[in-house]
Amino acid sequence: MSRVVTFGEIMLRLSTPEHQRFAQARELELHFGGAEANVAVMIAQLGGDAEFVTKLPANELGDRCLAELRQHRVGTSGVVRGGRRIGVYFVEHGASQRAGQVIYDRAESAFAQAARSNFDWDKAFRSAAWFHWSGITPAISEAAPDIVADALNAAKRLGLTVSFDMNFRAKLWSPEEAGATLLPLMPLVDVFVCGLDEARTVFRIDAADEAETAAALSERFGFRTVLIPHRDSQSASRTKSGATLFREGHAYPSRMHEIDIVDRVGAGDALTGALIFALLRGDVPQQAVEFAAAAGALKHTIRGDFNLVTLAEVEALALGGHGGRLRR
């Protein structure tokens, strides 16, 4: 399968165990995660060829992060070393009617200090067919939008397919700031992933339903494919998830999966990574969206950002398996 390159910040994640609150916890569980890294791990877990590009500090935490990525078969030859520190985020898992919360500590991270001169995109994209990024990345620093633009221009010049996940984060920037930065970059995107609320708030798409939203986005920016995730959260402990894929004027909805949540962080990235994998291997749209929705559902059952499931597990659920039975 052709190589996929993803670009963004990966952070150290510290989570409270057993649904404890920050005020209770005496220890924290260590993981690594970040939107584009999560996508790369998902693709690699499924058997695809994924490369992750970022900047990490040249210290033991940076080394540990690289080892974690390599353990999950993600290529790291494009990782730049330097900067002061790795970004950190803290997760308090919710339960039942109590919502979870995330606290970021990423100021002056190695990635936030990255410069355009740090990255050789022609080299990074050598032998690659696909480039993925998200709306988190250009929000990290003043230089980040220009770095992303360099990557996108190189990707299109070299003939790569480009996918983008909106991933709007209100703690990083306002909808107005996001729209002003992202709008000029959207014509360089082929596959677009976005929730309905994000389309309305960031791109001012005022449509009656998903189909009209996808059509408006495709007409405005020239997207070939639009994926709209569905989440129906009944509580912090239970949800329903799925997605609808729009391609060439047709809508392909997946079935909705009812889920008891272990960890919801990274579920959208698993959905996106599985969609990329499915499209690259030539799945027809309905098959691709069912496969992606199954991967996203399974991620809710895995602690940490990375979706550590197998291709066989995703295929079984995508094909209608109920799952959850003890395998003997």
C-alpha cells in the first residue's frame, strides 16, 4: 500500500486512573498522542505504510515518544529534533453524567518553536501518495500556518492526495481566527472531515442537513470526498457513533454503533485513519465508511490515544459482527 505522511504535534498525555478527578489522583497514566500521530498509528496498525513528521526535543522524553511510534510501526525519519520541551496534556475521564476534561500545557513546546526551515517536504514526501493534517496544527504557533502551506504546496506539486480533519479546538483559537487561516488552504484539500457544527461556526456553512452541508463544502472548495462523523453522546460513559461519506453527489451512511466508553480521546482520528486506509486499498464508498466507523467505534474501548486494534477486528465489526464475545 502507498505511503501516508501525517504532520502535527505529538504530546505527552497524563491521565487520571479509574475515572478519578484531578483533585483525587495521586498518580497519572502516561501515554503519547496527537491528532495526526493517532492517524498514522491507526494506518500502521491496519497494515498500512505511515510516516509521521513533527519536531521533538532532543531529550529522554523525545526519545521515549519516538520509541513508542516505532513500536507501532510508524516511520519517524522525518522527525526533527530540537526545542525546549514536549507539549503535555492532562485528561480527566468523565463518568455517567460527569463530563471529562482536558488541560493543555503546550506553550513553548518544540513543535511550537518549529520553523519553516526545519522541514524538507520534497524529502518527506518521497515515495508517498497521501498527506494528512488537521486544523489543530496551524493553530499552534505564528509560524505553523506557513509551515502547513509549504507542506500542502509541495504535496500538490508532487501529486499527493491531501486529507484534512477540521478538529476545531476552541482552547487554541476562535472560529473567526480558524476561518481566516484555513480558508486559503482548503482548495488544496481533496478529502475533508468535519462535523456539522464546525462547518457552521468556522466556514459559515448554513445548510439544512448533512447532504446540503457536504454539497456546499464541495462546491465552495472543490473537495472530492467529505466525511461527516456522527456522535450521539448519551452520557460520559455511553455514546453512539458512525459517519456519512459523501462522494460524487452520493451519500453513504454507516450504521451507528452503540458503545460503552473506556476512552473517547482519539476516536475521530481512528475514524479518519481507517478511512484513508480503506480509500487507498480501493474500497467502494459504502465499504470504506463502514470500515472507518467500525475503527472509530473500537477506539472508544482502548485506553490511550492510539487505536491498538487489528485489521481483522475492524473488518469483523464493519461486516456486522456484534463483537464483545470472548475469543477462545
